[in-house]
Amino acid sequence: MATFLSPTKGNLINLKKNLQLSKLGFELMDKKRNILIREMMPLVEVAKTIRNDVEETFKKAYEALKMANLTLENCENIAELTTVETGISIEYKSVMGIEIPKVTLNSNVTGREYGILNTNSHLDTAYFWFLKAKEISIILAEIENSIYSLSKEIKETKIRANALENIVIPKVEENIKYISDALEEKEREEFSRLKLIKNRKTN
């Protein structure tokens, strides 16, 4: 059951102001949602392409590593001597109040970390492809996290916009109609009363 405010002119004025603000808020939310969608959609297309690149790169890397393992006896020892990458950093930039990640690689790995003795071209190929996989995985991580942040904000903005459009605005409009109708009825009653008093004085 709807709950209505007292039918006063003050409440009517305040409700009309609230209605204007609510409609403006809805328009702004709707515009924000559309802008965010336009920001996100190109990233989705880029992410699809990069995902395919990452899969293909890892496939080539593991194929080369497989050949290196078959032709060398010391791949595991070489891997254990490899420096762990710690040069990845994350900063954030604000897009319409949304924190979008910026992932940067300043690698602490200074080139190939094994000699040419007791190794072969298969290991070199595996090293090259794993290095490339690391680089494009970082790019993909940045894009996918950006998509996640944007999609989350789009969803929340849509919820707020829907609440304004389907709950807040109709409720305010219903209150405005109720108070307007009540005030009009009160004015008609007052007019009828005054007319009756006038007729009595005339007679």
C-alpha cells in the first residue's frame, strides 16, 4: 500500500523539486552507463584477440620446451637457476571515478640467463616464446582487469538508474498526483463553501 505525504503546498513544491532532481539523476546515470559501455566494448574486442595470441604463444612455448626436454638433460637445472620476475607494477588511473589498472613491466631479468654450452636451439626457442608469453599476458591482465572494473561500474550504474526510473520517480509522481488532487478538491470545497455563504447573505 502506497504511503502518501500530507497534502500541503509545501510538500507539493518539495516533491516537484525532488522529481526534477530524480529525472536529472536518471539522465546522468543513463549517460554515464552509455559512456562506460563505449569505453568497454573496444577493450572486449582487443581482449579476444590477445587471448588468442596468449594461447598460441604458450602453445609454441610448451612445444619448444618439450623438444628441449627431449634433446637436453639439464632443462630442469637451468629452470631452477632462472630469476623470478618481480618487475611487474600496478598503478591506477581514474576514469569517471573508476579506478582502472595500469600494469607496467620493468623486468629485473637482464637477458638470457644460461650459456650456449650444453644447450640448443630448442631451449632458445622456448625461452623466446615464454618471454613473449609473459609480455602479452601482462597486457591481457591489464585489459581484462579494466573490463572487470568497467563492467562492475556499468552494472551498479544500471541498478541505480533502474531504481530511479522504476521506483523513486513513479513514487514521487504518485505523491504529486495525490497532493495535487487533494489540494484541488480542497479548493473546490472552499469555493463551494464561500459560494454558499455568499448566497445566504444575498438571500
